Amino acid sequence: MTISERYRTRRRTMGWTLLELMLGLAVAAVLAAIAHSGYRSIVERGRVAHAKADIAEFDTLIERWRTGHREYPTSLDDFNYDGRLDPWGNPYHYTLLAGVKGNGAARKDHKLNPLNSDYDLFSAGRDGVFKTQITQKDSLDDVIRARTGGYIGLAADY
């Protein structure tokens, strides 16, 4: 074997070719994309769970207020609310329905029936946008209180 043959043989075994590097980067990019989408869904589920817990806590505080004052609070600022924001950085929405004439201010289901008879309490969700009817596209990601406190969860699941 001559020197040039030995050199060519050693050179082939010493490193990666450009094609091998590109293939490795493509596999890494696909795995990173899969991991990122899975991570985002886990984070979003955590935020929804946090908003559900906040709404359940507010529901309890509102009922305590009603027991002590014999009426519902007019806003969330009436009790120890501390201006808390939802997990997406938006304020929680509270509407007292007791003094409202008709069902204009109430959030509604797909049959236009009010979700609650006492008050509406919800988070506008990831996009921060909501509509009166919860089955509209902008309201599907909202975390709502419905059935007068019997349901707390995503509007899309209601």
C-alpha cells in the first residue's frame, strides 16, 4: 500500500461528511419540534388548572361575602381579591346578574341560555378575547364558571 492510499483510507474514517451532519441536524430539529409542542400543551394545561383553582377560590370568597352581607359583591374589589390576574396576565371578569334586567349581560351557551343565574365569573383565556356566547371561536379557550358554580372549566368542554 502506498502512502497516498493510506492517507485516503485514514481521511475517510477521521470525520463526518456534510451529508451526515445535515441528516443529524434534521433529526435533531424534528425531535426538538415534537418536544416543544408537547411542552407547550403541558404548560397550557397547567395554566388552565391554575385559572380553574382561582375561579373556585373566588367562588368561595363570593359566597362568604354573600353570607356576611346578605347580597353579592358588586365587583371583585369588594373582597380580598388583590387585583389578581389570570395565568395569561389578563384580569378575571365578574358580572353580577341579580340587578340586571333581562339576560343581556349574561354569558350564554350554544342555545343562548344563560350559564348562571347569580353572577358570571371567568377568565378570557389564552387569547384574552371573549364573546357573550361561549361557543364562538374567541370564547372556546375561556375558563368559565357555569351552572351556578356546578361547572368550572374550559368553555370548549362545556
